[in-house]
Amino acid sequence: MNLRQATPADLPFVMETERWFCAQGFVGIDEAPVHQAQMASPDCLYLIVEENGAPAGFAILRGLANPNGSVELKRVAIAEPGQGLGRRFLRSLLQLVFDQYGAHRLFLDVYPENVRARHLYQKLGFVEEGVMRECVRVEDRYRSLILMSLLEAEYRRL
Ligand SMILES: CC(C)(COP(=O)(O)OP(=O)(O)OC[C@H]1O[C@@H](n2cnc3c(N)ncnc32)[C@H](O)[C@@H]1OP(=O)(O)O)[C@@H](O)C(=O)NCCC(=O)NCCS
């Protein structure tokens, strides 16, 4: 596994992966201009995880310039899930966020039905803060999201 910062050339992979998992109801999706603007922002970091030299997943961090040290894991996806890569990727990501960026808190939201992701986040020490009830409109219905976070002290204890 190799971690590297994404470049604009990675956007087709990022968007294709998020489109695939959006269709399954696991993640949201953004248009190219949104990704391009975020990628250029010092507040954001796009990461690519590679396996055997090829992109295998991505993650988007936001809030790196947040004065409260509250960083958001905006999106994460592994192209071929369920093989242990997500856990290894997220462990490296936690190291990066807390050790390199000195964050105080890493938070994310996840659909209640996404049991695989919730299981993994819980195993990594994330705590459920509550449910944001019917906070996003997806086509013709509203969906809820569970807010989860991991504090630096909790990360260090693990
Ligand atoms: C969430 C995601 C990043 C995790 O990466 P991954 O490579 O699949 O994760 P891993 O294989 O390392 O670990 C998955 C864990 O979930 C468990 N799991 C798999 N399917 C599960 C299910 N249906 N219910 C509960 N747990 C499940 C696995 O057993 C494993 O846990 P274990 O190590 O304790 O056995 C990946 O599945 C993914 O990209 N999913 C689609 C996009 C997505 O949901 N992104 C997150 C949005 S918040």
C-alpha cells in the first residue's frame, strides 16, 4: 500500500469510484468543478491509496486550516472493498491527520444503512455523536446521517 497526494489527473478515478458507490447509496457525489476547487484549496487534501502501483481508493479531507483543529473526512472509498485495504488506509490517514496535521478531532458522517463503514469506523475508535435526521435530500427522499468523531486523545489511547 502506498499513499500519495492526488493530482488533477486522478479526478477521473475519484469521480468514477464515487459515482459507483453513489449509485449504491453509500456516498455523495460532486461535480468536477467542485473537486477541482477543493483540490486547489489549502484547506483540503485529496489522497490516493495505491496497490501494486495503481490507484485503489481515495479520501478527501477538509478543514485542515480549521482553527479548532476539527478536520472532516469528507469522503472515502475503496474500489474493491472488503479486502482489508480500507482499514490499512484509514489507519495511515489517522496518523497523518493527528501526527502530521496536529488535528484535535476528526469527524465524518455515514448513512445508517452503511453497516460496513460504520463497523470499520467503530473498530478504529470513532464514536457516534448522534443522528442528523433527514438532513440530505437524495432524489425524491430525505436521508439521515450518523455523525461520528475521533478525538486526538482517543486516538493516542488506542
Ligand atoms: C467503507 C470502506 C472504505 C471500507 O474499506 P474496506 O476495504 O471495504 O474495509 P476493510 O475490508 O478493511 O474492513 C471492512 C470491515 O467491515 C466488515 N464488514 C464487511 N461487510 C460488512 C457488513 N455487511 N456488516 C458489518 N461489517 C461488515 C469486515 O468484516 C471488516 O471488518 P473486520 O476487519 O472487523 O472483519 C469501503 O468498504 C468502501 O469504499 N465502501 C463504499 C464507499 C463507502 O461506503 N464509503 C464510506 C462512506 S461514509
